[in-house]
Amino acid sequence: MANLTINGKNFTLDVEPDTPLLWAIRENAGLTGTKYGCGIAQCGACTVHMDGVATRSCGISVAEAEGKKITTIEGLASGATLHKVQEAWIAQDVPQCGYCQSGMIMAVAALLSEKPKPTDADIDEAITNICRCGTFQQVREAIHTIASA
């Protein structure tokens, strides 16, 4: 059993302590916005916030996540009001296939929380998520749009 706080709600999940957080979120909590990409914490499709820090959930066990505040893409918006990153994604028409985008949005939201006006170097350092469609320029443009607002 694992007790997790996801998007402000408490979940008691019947999982082993070494279960990857990604699978507990998707399969046990039923929140499928967080995606499986590589399983080795390299691509970023599974990015969530853990205590406000962008974290690749496939590389974290539920035991490591207990007692932490976990936010998934489903919890990023405030009710019906989209997060500023989600709004910028729509305005800049960032996604193509969209598979990586929930993780990319979560990584960008964490970056902007830490550095509201990031430089290109800051973006290059923090946003290491992989997008097979190559939307990196649109991502960068959306970040700069938010930073200049």
C-alpha cells in the first residue's frame, strides 16, 4: 500500500513500494495524462512535479514519492482556468502529435516557477525532454512569450 497526494487529493493505492510512480499514477490512480515514453527517465514524457520540482516519474518509486506533493498535467490548471503554460501552448500552436507535451508542459511550468524570465541557456539546461516531432522552437517561443508577458 502507498499513500500518495496527487493533485491535492489523497490516494491509498494497492501497489508495491518499488512500483514506479508513473504506473501508480496511470494504472492505480487513473490519471492517464502522464505518459510512458522510455522507462529510463531520459525522454521526459512522464514528467510530473514532486514538491514543485520537475521529476521523471518512471524513475521514482512510490516509496520515494510518499509524503511528497505530486502534481500531474491534470492538476496543473486551476479549475477551469488553464495554467499560463497551457495557454501559451494553445496560442503558439506548440503540439504536433502531442504525445510528449504533458511532460514538456510540466517541465516548462517548473522552469518558469523557478526562473520567470529564463534565458535561452536556462531553457537549454532545464528542458531536456525529447519531442520526436521537433517542436523545440515552438516550445522556446512559448516560453519567451510567457516570460515577456
